[in-house]
Amino acid sequence: MSTNLANLNTNPCKMCVPLGAVTAIYGLQRAMSLLHGSQGCSTYIRRHLATHYNEPIDIASSSLTEEGTVFGGEANLVKGLDNLIKLYEPEVIAIMTTCLAETIGEDVPAIIQRYRESRPELKTTLIPVSSAGYSGTHFEGWFRAVRALLSQIKMNLAPHGGLNIITGPASPADMRSLKNFLNGCGLPYTLLPDISQNLDGGHNPVYNRLPSGGTPLAEAAAMAGARLTLELTAFCPPEISPGALLEERYHVPLLRLNAPLGLRDTDALVKTLESLGAKVPQAVREERSRYCDAMIDAHKYSALGRAALFGEPDLVLGLARLCAENGLVPVVAATGGHYPGFEAKLRAEIGPTADNALVERFSVLNFADFEAIEYQALANGTNILVGSSEARRIEERHHIPLVRCAFPIHDHVGGQRVRTWGYSGALALLDRLANTLISRQDSTYRSALRQQFYQPEPAARPRSQAERTGRHPCFSPSACATQARLHLPVAPACNISCNYCVRKYDCPNESRPGVAAQVLSPAEALARFLKFKDSTSTFSVVGIAGPGDSLADWSRTADTLSLIRQADPGVTFCLSTNGLMLPLHAARLIELGVSHVTITINAVNPDIGAKIYAHVDYFGHRYQGRTGAALLLANQLAGLKMLTEAGLVVKVNTVLLKGINDEHVVEVVQKVAGLGAYISNIMQLIPVAGSAFENMSMVSNRAHQELRKRCGQYLSQMNHCRQCRADAAGLLGQDRSIEFQPAPQPVAPAVKPGAAVKIAVVSKSGVVVDQHFGQADRFYIYESDGREVRLLETRPIRRAGGGPSLCGGSCGGGEARQPGFTATLVEAVGDCNCVLALRIGESPSQRLKEKGIAAVATYDNIDRAVREAARGLAC
Amino acid sequence: MDVKSTILSKYNAKVFKGRQDHLLEVDAGQTQEIAANARAVPGLMTNRGCCYAGCKGVVLGPLKDTCVITHGPIGCGFYSWGTRRNKARGDGEGRNFIQYCFSTDMQEPDIVFGGDKKLRQAIKEAVTIFHPKHVMICSTCPVGLIGDDIHAVAAEAEKDYGITCVAFSCEGYKGVSQSAGHHIANNGLMKRIIGADDTPPPSKYAVNLLGEYNIGGDGWEVERILKRVGYHVVSVFTGDGALADIARAHTADLNLVQCHRSINYVAEMMKTAYGTDWLKVNFIGLGSAAESLRRIAEFFGDQDLKNRTEEVIADELAAIEPDISYFKSRLEGRRAALFVGGSRSHHYQDLLRDFGVATVLAGYEFGHRDDYEGRQVIPRIKEDADSKNIETLTVAKDDKRYRAFLSPERYEELKSTIGLESYAGMIRDMPDGSWVVDDLNHFETEQFAKLLRPDIFFSGIKDKYVLQKSGVLSRQLHCYDYSGPYAGFRGAVIFGRDLTMGLYAPAWKMVTPPWKAGDREGDAANA
């Protein structure tokens, strides 16, 4: 029993339990299924399976109506069985319950018992399967049906030395290839279920309405006498494991392996079979060497892949392992249900691959829907989607190619023949992955290069200057009280050296241009944008203001802008720059829809400029003195003209430097006004320790105001400038950037440097510290020495009454939830050195402190937050 | 043994008795009666779906400006997600909910402790993320049983978020098929949406298109033709439809009813409340499309409009004539069976006739007796326990908005000349000796295919592979096998092309392996 984390599942990544159950029964010879419930369940599932497998799917229904919900469904079920037996004469009928039957409390085993007793002549084996649609996903449904079968048929206990092979859901083609391999090994075996024939049949002279392929019932019954069960699944819950049942009841030893997806897991299966006496056929050895050869050949394409994987948990694990062994980084791994250990296993698999490729962010998601997958895929820079066809909407929207390799595939043919298992399946899949990445590269990289080096003609600007400017807080005094803006610190590099500036990234106490607590990658910037957008209703402007120069490292800025533009076509972009690279990138800026640009121009005379700029770096050369200043000036003015001609709103900032340009500013303003600048912003110098102008005295406020007045004749003046940080967020003057930053170092009892500390993390997603302490329904306990980060365990919170929380985190926090709950929470982390949460209230924070536990409020990737906290504790 | 006895003899006595009145051989001289809209026989693999499928899947699903939340466990929402191939353009503000599936994904604790809390949160999340103006809630089986008050939750959401939020108690077990769900959806639209916006249409000749779900783009072809003649389409129920338009439906002069089964309730209720007349039309088939256009023009009675109608018909037909006659030459003399929902089995006979293809069997999955025999039987249809469970909405005349377009005399005249407010049903259009079968099941499909040997069987995905493995071409008429449109003039060409490609697919002639030459009967269906 589990509670779902989200209330609204948007575009589900899972199907219901009965669907999995009927699919598994298709792997049994001469067997049929009857769904006990409303006929829609059977109709929907038939439609769904037929579209994927392109085979007749015949599932009967007891067609319960409202009357049945009042008086019980026995009469209908009995009629249904009678008719099915009379017309089809199946050897086995599996009777699955649906949500309806389970909710009205039908006792199907008892009904079946009575049915059998009243019909002594009955030859058909009847198997009730409990499969409420709300009791898991189709993945569990598959195993429930297999287990129900083995637990209810009369087993044959005679020992026979054969092997039992039980798998989870797979394509008929994969099952066929597994059988071929097993046949070649020379070991007797029973594969259950075996859907290879019934769900991928041929065209025959006579249509046979009863599925004639699959595992014969007698063979399934003989599984009780096997020497060993190999169960090829990592995530089948033990309580519904068919192998566990054979072990408990008939003492058939159980060995679990991962599904044979990828090299290592196929190797593991081969090794196990060898140890059991199998002779590995020469053909299989050759397949392995061919796959290795292909892995090496394809590595240069694979390594550029950033994949989002989704589907059943075994599939996702297998795909992740296959990707990892090919150097392809899974940046999203998601499954629709909730499986203990899923996250740990996937993180262990993906982590080293990601590190190796310098990928900082990847997400592992339980209970995921495609909305969550899409969000994470974009934030993590996915370039290939791998799984079912239900991701085709993401493919369409974002032009990220989708490799369809898992059920359900509704928009392509051949779903039943998709190969992923074994060496040959891995090879087939690898070829598809690599080719998908190649075609993507082939179709985009030339145009990307072209855009970078040969800019296309600027596009016409759609909106009027006044309209766009009215909503911009930095350009319109009336907007600055109501319109929030978000500065994204994505541009760390600078290409000129101003004598008034020393750039330091991390200085949370300062608020001035060029300062940011942390530099973001474009993907992180997107994530921050989306988070900020959610939290602010008056949001209108995204700016890039450094902390270096926005155009010095062009690709970071361009990537950030295009990611955000994809996510929100309506947002206003602004950007500030020293103007050096402006002529080169102006056209592309315009194309990306940047509407507001700020250029800092301190002088329009190279001789004066020479006193302000120590050097200018341009295309690999460093220019100093007058040459550097002249170069910068020429580019500033040319860039300004390009922008204003294209209709952009340009603000010109000028830093007032006493004795250097204070007399020259009027000239600067006149010049830029002539080139079409919209507003001028004359700013006081903020003397910075360590800079060349550290000791320069400031122009008096009065002189500053007078100067603004004089310049106001030529160009309107910005009087409301607050000289923001490069990561400013919110309304001017109400900076909220601290909320969007990593936490400050914890104040906590010191721990010996280098020693590992235990850190409890409160998280809803399991990826990011994103939940309030008081809303915790589990703690993720990590260990870290400031370098390595290791998840030790997930610790569920028991409420006083026992049982996991049912509130799903949606009802208030802290004490309101239950008296004494804070104490429970504090007690639960008693062995930890530190707690990380999105917020922690005053009282719990105090209680933690009393126990010597540091409390840190943060919003960050768990790994990074834990590492930083561990470092903080150690110093 | 005749066809009927051959098939029924396989059943046990009870089923024999139950099924015999659902099968009839057409006797052109007689008035024939059929049993319909009765419970499906358990275990026989009916093709029918459930009440939820009719409400959420058919009527509400195609609305593009509406966030439809399925309240229930995950399966129902998933299986009704984008599966009917209704096409829709965005509403201009970038909103198009057709691509989405929203579900409360109920888990065991929700079934035990009630799911209304979760539903309330889900609506909140949907409103926060997607900013819909309209939210519809559709319940699945367990919801009715555990007693979640979805209507109260909807009312609360309207208050809290200033949106339109309507709940539909369309639990799967209600009624005997999708049909119950259509009715429930019709009631909800009538009660809450139609009449909410009195903005008058921008031009005269304003019509609504009812029961057109834009499968494969059918609605677009029909709208194209209507606009060409000079009509203004106020709203479409519900293909590429928007609740914002449906709110203005009562301002139209005439309701055109394409699918009688799924939407006739709205047509009737609008007549009572707003005085809007309705006309059964059929835009499937060249002859029937032309005839429908002529009857609509006659309703408005304007000579210019009538002239324009003739011009458009002549022009459209001339444009496609070469294609149609080519495909006709390839198809003439073939025999078809049709088994679709509640109106297409009738509509497509007209189109098949245009290509010289005869119908040997037709049946409805969830039609009522009036869809087979004509509306005159409605007063004589006995109400049973299952239909009593579905609310019959009684509407009153809306004095403020009631508007009779026709004078009483003209109304009476048009009733007899263009069949205003009538539908004569499918049987009377069928050839002597053909078969009508209600709620055809898997077993009977197979038997009829064997006994009647149609060249092509129009049905859905559930029997498609049964038929094709039996050597009979199958085309899906629910989703058009991802093709379409088939409606109107241009659609007819696509239909002819699709049939031809199917019947002449080279594979049919190649199925016999070299080691068994000449073994298979009927192999060369296309020799």
C-alpha cells in the first residue's frame, strides 16, 4: 500500500494492474482471461493491447451493471464463465478482479469454489487473480497473475532437474530470443509466462481463436519439481513474486537476476547458466563479441547522448545499465509506480557515468508522470527519449527524438518485435540509439555552427517599444514596484578589465553588479526560472547580468535564453553587457527575442577610456591603453546602433568616476542619445576593496543629481536604479535571491575535518531538498565526508498510530499535523549531525540544536547540498 | 440451417433466447423490430465500452479548451488518452487540452478513506499549472461506490477559482454501454454550459453541428463545405469544439445532427428550452452530403442560398469526379459488413453505395431501437431498470432566450418535406436480405464473416486482427486506421483510396507458402 505524492497525474507513465495480469495470461497455452467488473475495463484493455501487438486480444467481461453493484456480481460472473467455456473451451480461465469488483468486496475465490462444486464435470482450470486497478501498476499485475496461477493449480512435485525461468513483462521477440538462447544451452527449462507466440503470431490458413502458443499448464505445474528458479527481475515485490512462492511452498531454490538487458546483465545470466551446466553456444559467443565491437564503434556517438528513460522499473534499470556501459548518460530515469530501492539502484548506476561525462544533474523519479519527466528532461538537457510511445508528445513539443522500445507503442508498427534483451537485443537497441543521436547531430550541428558564426538577418520586432518597456522594472519607474525580475547568473567570464571592478562570485552580503552567490549552468538557470515563475505572479522579466559579461561566453547565454524561451514564449528578456562582443551577437540576440539591453559606456573618448580600462581581450589578443579603449568604444557604438535600429530598448549605464569622466558624462549621453538609446543611467561608483579605484572618492550626491538633470535634456534619466546583483530576484529593492540560493554554511558543532557525517534530508522528489521539515514523511539519510556522498537509507516517519502518513504532504506542517509530531521527527534524526530541509521552523530548529544537530534551510540538489553541508560541518 | 440458427445454435438456451431478437434479416416489405440497448451477455466478448467511455471518451474528450480530470485509479484515464483520434487546433492562447490526460490516480488509501480530498487538490494543481477556464470531472467505477461527492467538490472549485467546473457521475457500471455516458454528458452540457453566453452570431444562417467528433478531420471537411455555402457554424459538439462556443449554441438558428445516438438529447432539449429546430443530416457519402446541404438550404428558404448550394455541390462533385470514378471501377461489386457505434453503420452505407459496394451486414454497438427503426418507435420503447438509472433531464422553456425561427405553418410543412426533427433509422435504408445485428460479439463476428463472406469488414481494433487473420480485410471506422477525413466530398476520395489499397494489397495474394500451393480457400479475395 502506498500513497501517491502528487494529486494530479498529468499524462500517466503507467497502466493498471489488470492490464499486466491479462498480458501475462497470454503467455499460457489455451488460456483466456475474464475481467470481473464493468465491461469497459475489458474493452479498453483489449483496444490497448491490440494496438501495440497487432494481434487479436480476446478478454471476456462479466459486464457488471448497477444492479450488480447492489446485489453482487456472482450471477454475471457465473453466466460469463458458462458462455466462455461453451464457446471457446479454454483449458484455463484466469478471472481478474477490477476496481469495481474489489470495491464492492466480491469474494471471487468463494464464487469460483461454488462454481466448481456445482459443476463436477468442469474440465477448465479456473484461477482467480486479485488485481484491483488501484493496487499498483501493470508491472505488478503481470507478477500477480503468474503467482496466482502457481499458487492455485495442482502442482506436480516430481523432481525433474529442469530450470524455471520467470520473467517480467517483455516483448514477444525478446522472449523468443531468450528461448533460442536457452534451447542452445542444452539445459531443460520452463519459461513462464511465454508470450512469444500468442502476442506475435503469423498469418495462417486457419484462424484459431484460442491462443495455442505459450507455456502448457502441465509444464507450469511441474515447476514445483525444478532444481532452481531463475527470476529475471529486480523490482518484483517479494510478496507477489512467483519465484518466492515456489521457494516457500515447494522449496525450489530461488535466484534473482536482473532482466538480461545490456552486456553485464546478459553476462550474469550466461555465467549463472554456465555454472548450472549450460554450454554456451558458439553463436551467442559471437553475438557478444559483435556487441562489444559495436559498443566501441559507437562510443563517439553514445557519449554525447543524454537520455531520459521511463517505463516499468526493470526496463528502466536495464536501459540505464545499457546506457551506462556505452557512456551514454541517463539524465532522467523515471517509473510510474513506487518501488523500494529503485532510486538507490539507479543512482548507483548513473552517478559514476554522469561524473565521468561531467554531467552534474540527473533525476531519478518514482511515481512519475510525463509532466514530471518532461520537466526534468528539459532541465537536465536531454537529447534522446527512450521508452514507450507515450512520450511522443514531448518529442513533438521539444523536438527531442524518441526511441520507441517499450510497451505501449501506439504510433509505430512492430511494437511486438522490438528487441532489447541479450547480446543481440542490446546490439539492436544500441544501433538505434546511436543512429538517433547521429541523425540529430547531422540535422542540427551545421545550423548551430552557422548561427554562431554567420548570423542571419535580424527578425522584425513585433511589439512596440513603449509596450515592452512599460512592464520592465529597470526601464520604467512605474513598473518597478509591481513587476518582478529575475537575474540569472550564468555568465561568469569577462573580457575587459575595469579599474573599478573586482569580480568575486560569492559574496552574499554585497549587493552590486557583478556579484552572484553561484554561477548556474543553462539547465540550472532554467530550473531556477521555472521555480521563480511558480512563486511570483507579477513576473515579467528575465535578465542576464553577469556576473561577468553576458556576451563573453556566448554559448552559455544563448543556451539559457533559448531554453527559457522554449519554456515560456511570453517572457521579456533583458541583458547587460560592456558591448565588446555586441556587433558579433546582436542579430542572434534579436532573434532570441531579447528586447532590452543595457550597455555600460563610461567614455566616448579613447583617451579617457584608457584611464578606465586596464585591458580588453578580443579574439585571443589583449589590447591595452588607448588601443583597447578605442576598440571597445567602436564596438559599443556599433552594437548600440544595431540594436536601436532593430527596435530594441537600450539603456546606457555610465559609472561616475571623479576626476576621470565626471566632466565627460554629458558628452557620453549626447552621443548615445544620437544613436537611439532609450534611457541613460548615471551611477555612483561603489569603491571595491582590491580594485584600482579602491580609494577613489565619490562624487557628491548633489553633483550627481545635477549631472543627471543636465543630461536629462538629451536623454531621459533613470533615477530609480538600485544597482542590482547579478542573481537578483523579485521586485527592485526587495531582493529574494537568498531564497533561490544554496544555503549558507551551517552553524553547528564542529566535526573533525575529513570525517564522514550523517545528514538527514527532507525531500519530496528525492532529487532536490524541496520539502518543509514539518511535512517530512521520510528522511533520506546520507553520509558524506565533503567529497563522497552516499545514501545510507530512506527512513519513513511513523505517526503515533502507526502506518505511513496518508496526507501526502498536502496538509499543513509541524505541530498542526499531529501533537508531538515534531518530537517524532527530531527523534527520527537523533543519530544525524545535520538536517537539510526547504524550511525549518524556529521551534524544531531549536530542538534540533539542543540535540547537537545542525539545521540548514536550503533549496538545492541533494548531492550538492549534502556535500556542502558536510564541508561546512568539518571546518 | 439458415444463418441465424447456425449462429444461435452454438449458444446455451438462455443466451439463445437473449440474443435471438438482436439479429434480423431485412425484409424490405415489412416493418421489423429489433432488440437493442439491453445488457450485454457476460463472457461473450461484447465490443461495448462503459458509461465513462461514452461521457469522457466520446462527448467531453474532444473539447480542446477544457481540462477533463478523470477521478479514479489510473487505468481509465490512461486508456481514454488520445485514443479516439479527435483532432483539434489550439484556441489561440496556446491552450489545447486534447494532448493531455489528467487523473487523480487513486490509490488504495483513497478508496478506503475517500478520494474527495485528493480530487480537490488535483483541481487546485490543474488550475495553478494550466489555468483552464473549464474543468470537468468524470468519475470511474469506485467513485460512485465509495461515495465521493464530486458535485460538491466542483461547486467549491467554481467558487474558489472563478472557473466553470462541472462534475459527471459517469461510473462505468451505469447503463448498459457507452450510451448512458452520452446521455449524462448531454445533460451536463445542457444544464451548465449551453445558454451561458448570449453573444449573437456575426452573420445569418447560423447553425450548430451536433454529434460531429472530428475523427480524422471529418468535422473540418464538413465545416469547410458549410462555410463555402455561406453558413456560420456557431459551435460543434464536440469535435475540435470549445465550451466557450457551446455556451453560445442557443444563438444558432438550426441544429444539424450528425450522430443521432450520442447527441439527440441536446437537440431535443434545446428545442424545448430555446426553440432551436434540428435536422438529421449525414455528410458521409456524396449523395447524402449533397442531399443534406439541399435540406439545410430549404430550411432557411432563401433562394440565393439554394442557388449557392447547387453551385457548391456541382463544383465539389466536378472536382473529385475523376478520382471517384476510378476508385468506383476498382470497388464496384464488393460486399461490406459494418459494425460501429451508434450511427456510422448507417452513414457509411451511403458512401459505400457511391462506390458500388453493397452492404451485407450492419449493426450498432450501442444503438437504441430508434437508431435502427426510426424515432417513431420512441414512445413505445419500454424503459428498463438500466435506463431508469440514467437521469432524464426535464427542461423548461427559457422565456428570455426562446426564439422560433419558423412560423408554425412553415414548421409543419418542413417536417414533411425535409424531415425536420425526424430520423427514420438504419433498417429502412438496407437492402433486402442483408443482416442487422445489435451488439455483435467476438464469436458472432467470426461466424458472420464465415457465412456471409464480406470482402471488407468495417469495425474497430478489437476485431480487426480476428478478421484479418481470417482472411477478411478490416478497416477501422472508429479511428479510420489513422487516416481520414472520410466525410464530405474530399473525404470520399480518401475513403475510396483507402479501400482500394486494402483490397488490392499485394500481400493477400502471397499468403500461401510455396510448399502448400493452392491449399487455401478464398485466398485470392482479390485475384
